[in-house]
Amino acid sequence: MKANNYKHMKWNLIKLTLLLSFFIATGLKAQDSTQNEQPLHKKNIFTLGLYKQPGLDSMVDFVDGLYRVFNINKLRSQVEKTDKLHYTFVPGVEYSLATGFATSVSASVILPYKNALDNRSIISSELKYTQNKQIISQVVSNLWLKNNEYNITTNWSYLKYPQKDFGLGSSSDLKLFDNLDYSYLKLHQSILKRIAPNTYFGPGLNIDYHWNITDTTTLNKPLVGFNQYGFTKHSSSVGLLINLLYDTRKSLVYPVANSSYFNLVYRDNLSFLGSDAPWQTIMFDYRKYLPFPMGSKNILAFWSYNIFTLGGKQPYLDIPSTASDTYGNFGRGYIQGRFRGDKLVYAESEYRFGITENGFLGGVLFANMQSISESQGKPLQSILPGYGAGIRIKLNKHSNTNIAIDYGIGQGGSKGIFMNLGEVF
């Protein structure tokens, strides 16, 4: 009964999203026939999709919609004021496969800059309490110092995180899982110096500490899981990093066409720094954004994210897994942590296109694949595909921040809604 209610809630959420899109699109068609009858800013929220402000500035976002609802007769320029902070604050309700429904507060700040060639520095944070009694708090920043001379990245998180774990390898079953619970402190910090145009090199330090780890499962446990690997009630990993970065993106929340990103990270976890055992990994992350068709604003984006364990035995909860990137985004179509293994290879492509001329609504189509090896010395297993589609709602036109709502489908009955503030990659 509970499972049926759960599926019913998810289906209602999908229908609500589609219904909202239908009403917006329908209302917009009516706008054209009445365009000269009343000032544009007095039209209702349902005509926002194709609404244009008078004059040359036509881009519209969620705030413009609020102005229309409350009859605020004020035009907001699309032109960005670079000497001021641009912030986005979103309290609300969201949903994911890993968390169920959640109440959340998300905020991001894009720092002011004077030089048009400077990259955009951004600080984002979130606080979330979920249907599954999870507490998630995170602060992530990507700071560029004057003239892009240095890049400082930060990822600090605290999680109280009950979750399902499906074991190691690609052949795990959604019906076989451990009910894990743990507290997790993540402190990841790097500082890189420019060594060539758009190219940076430097050190970092990653600390991952898990404690109060429990497993309450007695039946239907995974065939190769935490207990077979070596269950522990706590774990500590402290690793020194060497980073190589190439980045031509000016903004993380909305990368433009003809930009690219490449990050290569070697991590060496050392016992004398506090690691339970020595182990080493290498990670490389590549992203490319192309206009398609040429000359349009639509973007064809590619992403490849890969982690390989080079040696040693890392704690179970530090083994690479689905959506283990900084923002927990890769692998749409599968629950976070769905697949876990010694080596992880991932690739995704996404087509981003506008729906309305003023930029308020957009859409995406995406497809991805991942492959996992169960343990050291074993080859990568089968390819695990995922695919889906989503909509984009312009939240802030000055920072080009979108609300992303996607529906993804994977193998073995895996599917669900995935939400994000900003583009997925």
C-alpha cells in the first residue's frame, strides 16, 4: 500500500509539471491576439512564457513573473550590472529518488567583477531535510582571484544520511540492499595557480570522515556488499591532491557554447595524516559545449567523468559510486549510490534548447551510460544506460540561473524525477 501511494505521488508530480507547461504554452498563444489591448506588464502569470518587456530588452525570469502577479509596474533590465552581487534564494519543496520529498533552502551568490575577461566567482549552499529523515548541508564555492590568477575551490558538507546501498558492481539488484545510516563530514579544498592561458595547477586536501555507521538490514541483503567488503562503524580518509585544470567557462551555472572544461586530480591518502589505510585514486572530468545547429543558441553538451583506484583499499563509503561528483548530478535515471565499484567510467550527452523566445522556458534531452568494476583486478562490467528529458525555468536572468526538472529512466525499473539549481553540468 505504501509503495502504491509512493508511486501515486510521483505520478501526480509528473502530471502537475506537464499541466503547468501546458497552461503556460496555451496562455502564451492567447497573448499574441491581445497584444495591443493592454500593457504587457499587466498580463497574468500564465502568459509569462512569451511575454516581452517593451523595448529591446526581452529576456524574462521568475522575478518578472512575480512583478506581473503583484502588478508591479517596473521593468528589469536584462543587462547585467557587473559591479554588484547577483544572488538567488530558493526555499521550497523538492524530490529525488534518494531523498523522497524534501524541504530545502538553496542560495547562490555570484560575486561582482570589473574586468569582462574575469571568470565568475560563485558561492552556493543548501540546507535540506528529507522524507527519509536525512539532513544535508553543503557549501560549495569556485573563486577566481584578480585577473584569474588563482582558482580556489571549496566543498564542505555535513550529512546525516540514512540510505539504501545496493552493493558492489553492475549486476546488483534494486530489491537487494542494505539500510545504512551514518554521519558524514566532507572537507575538500584546493588552490590552483595559472601556469598558461586557462590552465591551472596546484595542491589540495580532501578529508572524508564517516561515523556512527549502522546497518539494520537482516533480509534481502546484496550479494556483494558492505559486510563482504569489511564492515566498520567509522572510517577516515585524508588525501593530498595534485590538480591540473583547464577551464574556458565564464560561468558554472550556465556554460555557453564553445567553452570547455578538463580537470585531472590525483589523490594520495596517507596513514600519517589520519587515513585508516593508504590508497590512491585518479579522477578526470571533461566537459564540452557546442552550438547546435551552428549559429543558434541551442547547445549540445558532452560530459565524461571517470575515477580509477590505483592502489590500496579505501573505506567502503569512499568507493566511487553513482552521483559521487561534487554536486551529486551524474547518472540521471538511477538513485544516488545505485552502483558502486573500484573503477567508474561515465559519459553523458545533453541537448539544450529554448522553448520560448524570451528565455523563460527551455528544454533538454539527455542520454548517459556508466560502467563499474566490482573490485581491484576485475574488469569493467556491463554498460548501464540512462536517458530522459526535462524543462528549464529561468530563475534569474542576470546570472542565467535555471531551475532544472528532469525525468530520467534507467535499467531494471529504475526511474524518477531529478531536480537541480543551475545546469546539471
